[in-house]
Amino acid sequence: MDGGSVRASLIQLAVSDHEPPAERRARAAALVRAQDTSDLVILPELWPLGGFAYDAWSDGAEPLDGPTAEAMSAAAKAAGVWLHAGSIVERDPDGPIYNTSLLFAPDGELAHTYRKIHRFGFDSGEAVVMGAGQEIVAATTELGTLGLATCYDLRFPELFRALLDAGAELLVVPAAWPERRREHWTLLARARAVEEQAFVLACNTAGTHGGVEQAGHSIVVDPWGRVLAEAGSGEEVLTVDFDPAEVAKARVEFPVHRDRLLGIPAPVQRA
Ligand SMILES: O=C(O)CCC(=O)C(=O)O
């Protein structure tokens, strides 16, 4: 952090079916280590196995001290950054598998985890084979308070309102969002930034896996809904500098949250 400014790097990793997870893990770790001038580094959702590679999840699931966590902890420490390492398929020895995000501190400690609350897939995939997270996670760091959400969560404004109430200033959203609905991705990222008057740092996947082309277009939006940076479709590292103090300033300058109706009146029944 330099004079109030935070540098964030979003690693929009390409995920394909032909790259073995161990190779992708080594590649991701090298990319994280290279971001040693950043304060915060972010990877996408389920990048070790693939967000749509359902068949690989059961065998490839890993515990919170598994190979991905180990590699990411070492990479965060080597680069000296806060690392939101995207999410893994977490094997809970006492329960189902989960879509779990990992946040590492600059000393390599696993500071927070977040199990995705809204599972995507309706009657298939994640919605069927994974457990749902039950906890809202807002992580206090020297960069600001990070509100954690994952991919499909972006469609549920009530989660982001709860993150606001928990103090979130930077909303971090790793994703494996398909190209087919790319307009929704950028629109919802901006909507959440405007509603919560917060920065949104949304890191998507590139490439094609499990037969699903990914949208890329990772995006960083400021509390006024302005797009500070947006990636293209392929693999890239999107780096942006911003001042987290802009959140408090925006909330004072345009104090919309003051007008929240916490007890919305019941609908009027008409005969
Ligand atoms: O909501 C969408 O359109 C995509 C969500 C998704 O792909 C996911 O949550 O993994």
C-alpha cells in the first residue's frame, strides 16, 4: 500500500480440460509470485479443477491444507501480498464437498475461508453435489474490509447488503462465468458497486472447459459504478491502483444508505 493507494492484480487464468491440475497450480503460483508490487492478488473460482468440470470434482476435491492451499500460501508469502486464491473444491471429512474461497495474509497464513452460499446449476452440477455455505464473511485487512462472494452469488443483492452491514468496502468476487451471459456479469458487478457504494473486484476465468466457454472480462468498479479496468477474453493479469478511502467519501457525499427502510411496510391487500 503506497500513500493510500492499493494495487490489485486480478489473474484471469485460462482453464482448459487438457491442462493437468498440478501444472495449472504451478502456473498460477508463478503468476502470483510475479505480482510482488501488488497489495492484493485475486484468482478465479474453482480454477484448479474447473468450475464446469463436474466429473473431476469428487476425485480432485482437497482439504483446506491440501496442495492448492499449500502452493498458494507459499506464493502469497513469497510475493508479500494478500492473496484471494479463488476457490477450490473443498473436501470436508465430515460433510459434503464445498466451493470454498481461500484468503491468505502476506505472511502466508490462511486468514479466512468462504463457502459459496448460492450454488449454481439448478438441478445439476454444483447445486446437486455441493453443500451450501452458511456464513457471511467480511475480512478486516489493512487494505480495507473485504466482503467475500463467489460467481452466482453476484445475482443475490441481499448477500451484498449483508456484507455492507458487516463493514465490507472491497467486494471480491472470483468466478467461472460463461461467455453466454457476459452482459449479466459486467452489469451485475457495476450494480453491486453502485448499491453498496463499494469497490467490486471481480476475477473471472478465461478459456473453455467442461464444454463451457468462459467470459473473461474481469472487472474492477469503483463506488460510483465507474469501470476502472476491464480485461479482454483471454488469459491476462489485470492490474489497477485505487484508493479505498473513496468508499467512505462516496458514502458521505451521496448518503443513500441513510434512507434505507429497514422495516419495509407489508404490501397493501386490495380486494
Ligand atoms: O449466474 C451465472 O450466469 C453464472 C454462474 C456460474 O457460472 C457459477 O456460479 O459458477
